Amino acid sequence: MAIEPASDDIRLGPFRVVADEERVARYRREAGFADTLEKIVPVAFPAVWMTTSEIGEAIRAALAAENAIAVHESQDFRYCAPLRVGESYDLTVSMRREASPPRLVVNAFVATQGGEARLHAEALLRIVPRPAALEGAL
């Protein structure tokens, strides 16, 4: 299941992430999921981990030379095994550019602390010209 990043990919991590019970419960409420005693992390919850400052800075750096922004196009989650509430995992990220259409492909790999693969997630971020109203904004 693990996909080996290309040599010119930007690589980040590994980052230690936790499927914190309170944060998972908040995610469930905000996403409209019913409360449950189930200790399995919701499928799209790992997207929360992708909001770290290190990943955001890497995305901004990838676009620094052009007057453009990244707009979420799609995401895909492929699990080897469920993630469990309360457990810690290692998150590794790789990013690469695609020219046509212009976008960033962000791949995330989640593994147990023992190295067992749990998840490969991919987000496509379309690169679009920065609207005039956002000139100079981060």
C-alpha cells in the first residue's frame, strides 16, 4: 500500500499525531455525525492533521514564486486498517506539482509507531491565480 515518493517530491515528517478523544468527538459533532461509543476514528478525520503549521508553510512555500493560491479540489482516503481513538500514529507527507492542470498533489501516509501502514490519503489542491481582492494576503 505504501507509495514511494518521487525523488523530487517535498517530504515532511514524520509527525507524531494522536487521535485525541476530545478532538475526534468535536470533529464528529462539527461534521454532523451522531455521537457514538465506537472507538474508530471517522474516515476523513486525518484531514485535521493536515492543518499543521509545517504542512501549511510547505504549501505556501511551493506557491511563493507565483501569484496563486491552492484551492481544495478533492481528497481520497485508502485504509489498510481503522485508526483508533486514543492511539498515536506517525504521519509522513509528500507533495509534488502537476503541470496540467496546475495543482499540488499532497500524499499523507499514516502508520502505527511500530511502522504498520494504516492509511494513505491524497488531496488534490488546484493552483489558481490569486484573486485581485487577495493581493498580498497569505
